[in-house]
Amino acid sequence: MNAPTVRVSGDAAADEAGDKATEGERQGERTEPFGPRIGDAIGDMLRDAYQASLDPAAATVFHIAERGDGLVIPVTVEPWIAPIGQWPDGERQALDLLKGRVLDIGAGGGRAARELLLRGHDVTALDVSPGALEVCRWQGVQSVVLGTVEEHARAGERYDSFLLLGANLGLLESRERAPEFLRALAAMATPGAIIVGQGRNLTDSTDPLHLPYNERNLRVGRIAGQRTMRVRYHDVATSWFHYLNLAPRELAELANGTGWELADITYFENSTAHYLATLQRK
């Protein structure tokens, strides 16, 4: 509890000046824009969502997806930790394609890694969010790695499958970044390894919500479906990052020269915007 402020009065002029200064400071506090703190918003929201999942009476946990042009969209966090029975068919299909030792990239709360362990896979969860990996451990996933794919590639580990679930082909980020990302996976790949990734095609979107953003991207030489965004939860936000919502033909082009080739595309959710891609190690 804060103690009350005790003020000793001086002369009237000094008191009046002090009152005006204090009022000016209060006005500044009311009008000065602050913005969110930068931190592990994803970890914070996943911890809260996991705890909420244990209490049937708990309120639904939401986060805000904020696009670089100011668009904000509230999104429920529950799918990030949901049991497999609540997944869309396309996501369950993704797990059926995996073989051997698996690296779950952008593992989030560990929903895929948890299921893969139950299926007998040797699986490692990779994420840049410390809080996300804490939730993975709560879900029984003990092999976790904090870092990027490039950082993990330097560890000398080898995998038979790489999983990018939940539209996480977006982690390719951009035309410039994607080949580096794919080459890092190739460095960790065993012979015949595969990448199974879920994508969202915004390059070909006709939604008026996306068209102006796509056009700006094209004017500056970006892939139309690239997004600059951040995740916000309460008063915390991640740093801004790029997320690549690319078309399958663009994925095939970016894979050239990286050691991977696009082997299969499956569309789902009754839309060509959502798809499952399989890339084979050449």
C-alpha cells in the first residue's frame, strides 16, 4: 500500500507554480503515448492459455495479431495448445506424413510435439520463445531448444522430418531469408528427409483487407504475401517480425538451390488459400 504524499506549503506563488507544474505533468501522463513493453508475449499468452485449459470455468485467452499497417485482429490462443481431437483435418494429416526423428519448428505450446511423442517419435521442440518452451515441458516434451534454425544447425543434430505446423511456412519470412532457412534445414537433414509445412497463400488473395498491403509489397520488390507483424498480449508485444504467406509456386521457386524440392501440395479447409506442402531432400 502506498503512503499518502505529505506536502509542506511554502509561499502562495511557489505553491501555485507547483500546482501548475503538477497539473502539466498529469496532462503529459494522460496524453503521452507509451506503447506496449517488448517481451515474450507469446510465452505469456501460452502460459495463461495452458492454465485456462485446466479450468473449465476459465475465460478464453486471446492475443492480438498486429500488422505493420495498423490492422489488429483478436485471435484465440486455444488452438496453440489444443489436443489433436480439436485440430483441423489438414493438421492431423500433417503428422501422418512424418517419419523418424522430428524437429518441430515454431513449436509453440508443444501440441504437435506432445502428440508425436505419443506416437513413438523422437521429437525436439524448437522455438525462440522461452515461455513457449516452458509450456512444452509442462506438456511432457523434455527435448526443447531455444533459438533459430540457423543456431540449432550449428549443434550438429540430424533429423528425418521437419514440421512447420499452423501456417508456420510463414517462418521463411521473406524472399531473401527463405533460402537461408531452407539451407539450414538441409544441413540438419538425413538422406531422404522431408519438410512438412502448413502454408497460407495471401499472395493470390482477393480480399480487400489484403489487396492494398499486397500492392505495397510488390512496389518495393517483396513477395505480395509477406507480412510485417507482431503479437501482443496485455501490455507486452513481441518485436516486429516478417511472416511469409506465400503461394505454393513461390515456395517451389524459393526452394531451388537449397537442397530441397517441392514434392506435393494438398489443399484443405475448402480453400486454395490453406495448404499442406511436402518438400523432399534432394
